[in-house]
Amino acid sequence: MGIGSPSLYAAFGDKEPLFREAVGLYQRTVGGRTRRALRDEPSAHAAVDAMLRDNAVEYTDGGHPNGCMVILAAINCTAANQGVRDFLTERRRSTRLELETRLRESVQSGDLPPGTDVVGMTRFYTAVLFGLSLQSGDGATLGELTAVVDAAMAKWRYYTRDGAAGCGDAGGAALA
């Protein structure tokens, strides 16, 4: 960046605020595919499909390190970096909440049937999303990640069938 450590620390105080700023920039740019898919796609199915596929493309782009900064940076946190760990946990929780909100709105609008297991669906599809990042960080190709997305989307009916509520909805408790 062309600045020395004193200027950097004068601007941010220490490394943690700088890291938080970097994550914020990442999420507004490269990492913004999830939010865009959940906001812009016309149906819940299209939103989840785009969320997974668009991120798989981004994770394997080649113009930057593979995977998601929010997922992969969390692997390297130690007890000494508890603030960073908590921050990344909150970012992942926010992603789950955004997906859960979209799915609940889709049930209310009639896009998804009333028996949809929103909580189970949210946990499953965020686990797939986060797993795609880990696999791409380990060198998985776009084709390999696409096969995972295809398999995950084939599971859609499991969560939207009549009577699915209760499979993962644990009494209707919202995600923590």
C-alpha cells in the first residue's frame, strides 16, 4: 500500500480493526454474492441455487486465493485472537440469518409450502456453502464444486415436502 507501520497503526490502532475493515470490503465486493442472490433472485429455489453456484465460481476464480475469507480466516484463529474469532462467527451467523429470513419470507408469500423446514434448510444450505469454501481452499475445481451444488439442490424437496417442519425446526426455535 506504500505506507509504513506507524501510518497503518495510526489509522487503525492495531491489526484487528484493519482485519475487520478488510472483511467488510471483502463482503461488499467479492464476498457479496450470497447477499445479492438472496436479495435479487425471484424465488427461494433460484436464490439458494444462485448463492451456491455463484460462490463456487468465485471460490475457484483464480484471481485471488480460493475460498471465502470469512470461512478460511476462521480456521487460523487462536485463543489470543478471540475478538477476531467472535467477529467471524457473527459474520457466518449473519449469513445464516439472511438465508433463514429469505426462506421464511418465501413461506409467507407462498413461494414455499407451509410445511417447509426453514431451520433445517437454512442449516443444510449454509453448511454446503461453507463447505464449498473449505473444499475450494483444498484445491477442488469448479466442476467438483458444481457437482456438490447439484447434489445439494436435489435435496430441495426433502425440506419443502408436506410435513417437513419438525425435521430440523426444533419447536420453531430461530437460529442463534
